[in-house]
Amino acid sequence: MNFPTEHGCRRKIIIRSLSDIKVPVCNTRPVSPSVRVWNKKEFDRAHSFCITGISTSTDRETFFSCDALRINLWHLNVTSEVFSIMDRPLDSIDDRTHLITGLDCSNVSPSIFAYCTNRGSVRLHDMRLSTNCDFPLMVFDSISPDEPNIWTLFVNAFTDVKMGQTSDRFIYTRDYLTTKVWDTRMPTSPVETYPVQMELRSHLSVLYESELLCDDFKLSVSSDDRFIVTGSYNRSVKVFDRHAMQDPEYSLIMQNEEINPFIDPFRAADEPSSFASALSDTAELPWPRRISESSKSGDNLLGSNYSSDLRFGMDMGCRWLQVSWRPGAYVVAVSHSDGIHLLEALC
């Protein structure tokens, strides 16, 4: 038999007995697991500004990417070519130009997608009709195109858009204060409006000076289009039940990561922390705690010494911007600046 030596060459070994066979010794010392991450593919040199949205098409072969002025269509297996759907020249930008802030593809048809703008508008396109995005199939405007009030523009600027999971009839948007649901059969106004942080409306001037009005809060929709989840300030995550006739809002107060992990994070400090009592009290509700009038008030839910960025009785530094719903389950991932939390409904 030929075996390689330490120098790489091979030498012939004659095996006459079992003592001539040496089995490698397995190292049983514990080794800390390591995770390696590398880029599988790179799609570069296609955007001149920060990317504001990426969405995979339902055909699982193409995906969209967008920045403030451009929308590109990519093929997952082709990294050297890109099809530009929209490309506005920089010299044509003025105060009335709609800048793209988010994009989402249809979950039913690979040719339909929608994008939202900073002027409270959603444009729905069907590439089967035209590949030119200058002429959208449908437009949803939350404010007048000629709105002169700067506060109205900031408050109604859409930061994210999502299309329905089960059909293309409903479109979901998030602005600074609310979450809106639009119906393609009635595009003139939203059919549902859920307040997220309406208590901040009276402090817009202070929020503008501190640049908090530029926070990009995202939203996500469950697989059955029943629940909408979005983040807010003060370590609060809001879940809206579209099927509930009364009190459709749930407020999930996220606790500090260093607390006892067995403490129920869905209960306020003055409520019982027993998880069994929480189940018995809300056995028929998918989320453990409904929003209450006390949580809408100006009291700080986490204490006055919790964060240095305490304004209006709220912890503005603990904001949850990114949210994502797991397909096929009531599990949500929410993230802040340096952490991710997983939430699961009690169903």
C-alpha cells in the first residue's frame, strides 16, 4: 500500500500484522464553534447612492434593488449585467422630486412590484404592460402632490412598503406616525390606519432639530395578512390585528438583554411576572398583552435613568427600526442598534 510521507512523496509499506496499522487518534478536546461568512456572489457598481430596498421576485430567479433615484432588476445567476428600470438624472432633482425610500415585489406575480417615496406616494407597476416606470399602473397618494407644509411632508413620508402575502389587493405602508393599509380597488385613500406613535405629533419641531424625523421604521406582514408588526421608540414593538373588531393593537415592551431571561418580557413592571398567569389571562389572544391607555401616556415605561436620550417621557434612543416576519409562522425578528429579539405568538 502507498502512503504519503511528511514531505508529500509516497512510499510502499508492507502490512504483516495488526501492529503495522495505525489508526489516527480522534481529538476529544472541546473546540469552540466558529461561524465563517463569505460572499457567495457580488452585484456591484450599479448604484450611486445608498441602497434603500431589496426584494426577491416570486420566480426566485430575479430580484430588485433600488436607491433614491434608480431601480435595477438583477438575475441571481448573472452578476455582470443589470437591467435598469428607472434611472433619473441627478440634475433633474428638485424639491418636488419623489425619492425612492422602499420597494417590494408581489408575492403572486413576478412582474408586479411597488415602491414608496418620501412624499407619501406609492407607485404600483406591472412590467407586462411597460418596462418604463415613468408611467405607473396605479398611484396611492397620502397627501397632495403640491403640499407646501414641511411638517406634513415629513410626517407622511413613507419609509417602507409591503405587498400582501396572499394577494395583490392590499398594500401596506409605514410613515413616521402611522401604519396604513391601501386597497387597489379604492386607491384614493387608505382603508385602514393604525396609529403607532401619534403622541409625538405635538413635538415635531424638536424631532426635526434632533433629526429623529429621519428614522426609517420598517414594517412586516404575517403570511396570512392578518398581523402587521412595526417598531417604535421606548423599546416598544407594535402588532396590529386586522381581524380584531375592537382594540386591534398590541404593545410589546422589550426589556433589557441583561435581565433574568425567565421574566416575562411582555408584562409591565407593575403586572404579575408569572408566565402561567399570562397564559391563563390571555389564552384566546395570540399576543400576550394588549396596549393600554397607560402605555400611550407620557410616562417612561423603563425608568428615568434607563437611557441618556430621554425625551417627552420616552426613551428615544431605544428604537426598533427593522422587523421581519417568519414565513408560515407567528414568529417575528425585531432589531435595534446592536441586538436582535425573536418574538413568538401564543397560539
